[in-house]
Amino acid sequence: MKLLSAIVPCFNEQDNIFDFYDELMKNEGFFKGQDVDLEVIFVDDGSRDETVSRVKELIQKDERVHLVSFSRNFGKEAAMYAGLQHAKGDYVAVMDCDLQDPPALLPQMYKAIAEEGYDSVATRRVNRKGEPPIRSFFARKFYKIINKMSKAEIVDGARDYRLMTRQFVDAILSMEEYNRFSKGIFGWVGFKNKWIEFENIERKKGETKWSFWKLFVYALDGILAFSTAPLAIASLIGVLFCILAFIFIIVVIVRQWTVGDPNNLVGWASMVCIILFASGIQLFCLGIVGQYLSKAYLEVKRRPLYIVKEEL
Ligand code: UDP
Ligand code: MG
């Protein structure tokens, strides 16, 4: 008998816990037939609503349900990592609690691993139906930019919904970095991966935890975690400005020697503009360096990714 662990990060999902459980267990029959047991690990990411007590209700009824509860909100990345650490399954699935990652896809994903020999099956939504257009626009731009900058393949529309083999999970767990960007990590570890596409499903109950600002910061974190291209760009801008300055110096000297400068005072406005522009670029590049430094700073502290308050 093999075991499939479903990892479900939950942050204030009281209205979705039961629905999710029911939906997931609709697959029970299929997996029985495949000689696979199911286990569900709800990772409570510091919820302030009834999420924990509802999961406990489920645990009373079904011993295959487990709970890992954080001492505060550590973010979905930490919740996923905790889930992967606690999962005992030969196969491990990561899925959202809000049913935007349809559990009905699991049999199809399982078959790809068990019969077609894939190491992981990932999902991507083919459209962004129901999402604010401005968000879709920036999301698309982000994927364009990060794929230009980074070697790890980061797929547009990819969800974190994924079924993995034990070997794949162990590879993910071996990446202990503090600044986690799963979309990149999944691609970085390699292995044979299959993509399954599905239409975007809108969240049934509760609210999304992602504001535009949070997504923007997440996007920046992704770029910083999987690319050093901004540093190279900063150096390049520096070189460019040196060349420009050099050309200007020659122009000024030559002009002084040939026609001279009858009116030394002319040009102070352009001078101010140049100084402002150049110092702006300098601060910008310094900021880029600072971003990497701050990430490295958090990384060397080796703080735990999460703190567990309760485990059932
Ligand atoms: N989530 C979490 N911690 C957070 C934010 C979200 O564990 O700080 C969980 C949330 O409960 C859900 C999943 O991550 O199960 C995806 O969140 P959400 O549906 O808000 O994101 P979206 O689907 O809008 O991208
Ligand atoms: Mg969602």
C-alpha cells in the first residue's frame, strides 16, 4: 500500500475546510483501486478565524487528517515547506484550500506519475478569467521579465498545485533557503515534469490574501531569488555612464581648444539635470545592491522558516 499526502496551506479559510475535504475525498474510490491511501495535512498559517477548530473537527472523524499550526502567519511559502517536511507519502500533492486547485484533477495527475513515468505533474491555468485586467497585465509582464533574467523555467499561469514523487519532494526539501520562491524552486530542481492545463476557477468562499502590493513584492522577491541579472544591469549602467562622461570630457576639451567658450555661465541648467540624473541612477543601482545584501543578511541569520504551535 502506498500513501499520497495532500498538503493544504490555510490562512483564514474557515469556510473552505469542509468543502475542500469533501471534494478531496471524492477521489477516495479511485485511489483505493490503485492501492493508495490518502492523508491530508492542513497547515494553518496563523489563521485568526475558526480554521483550526474546523480542522480539529475533521481529525475527530477521520484519522487520516493532520494539522500543523503555526504560531503566527509565516506566508504560504513557509506553509508549503512545513507541509512537505511533515508529509510521509510516497506521493505528495500541494493544493490550495479554496478549491481553485480542483482535487478532481488528482487521478489524472497520479496516472501521469504512476503510468507515464513522470516525476512531477504541475498545473497551469490557461486563462485568467475573473481576475482584474490590470493584475493579469502585470502578471504577464512579470513572467516575461523573469524568464529573460533567470535560468530556472518559470511558467506563466503556473499554480503551486502539483503532485510529486518522494524523490522530487526530497530534492525540494534539500533547498533550505530562507527566501523561498516555489515557482522557481520547482523548476530549478529539474526532473521529468508534465503540465496539465485547466480553466481558471474563481475562489468560492472567503477572500484572496493577495493584494496588488503583496503580489508586486512577491514578484520582486522572485526576481531577486532566481536571478542576479539586476546586479549585472547596474554594472552595465555604470560602464555606460563612464563612457558617456569620457565622450563629454573630450568634447568639452576640444571645444575649448578650437572655438573656446565665450560664455562660461551658459549651461548650468543642463548641468543640474545631468547631476540629478546621474545621482538618481547611482542611488537606483545602490538600491539594487542593497536588495541583494538584505536577502543575504536574512539568509545568514538562519532563522527557522516557521514556528509550530500545535501539531496533530
Ligand atoms: N495562504 C497561506 N498563507 C498566506 C496566504 C495564503 O497559507 O499568508 C494560503 C491560502 O489559505 C490558500 C492558498 O494559500 O489556501 C492560496 O491563497 P489565495 O487563494 O489567497 O491566493 P490566490 O489563489 O488568490 O492566488
Ligand atoms: Mg486562491
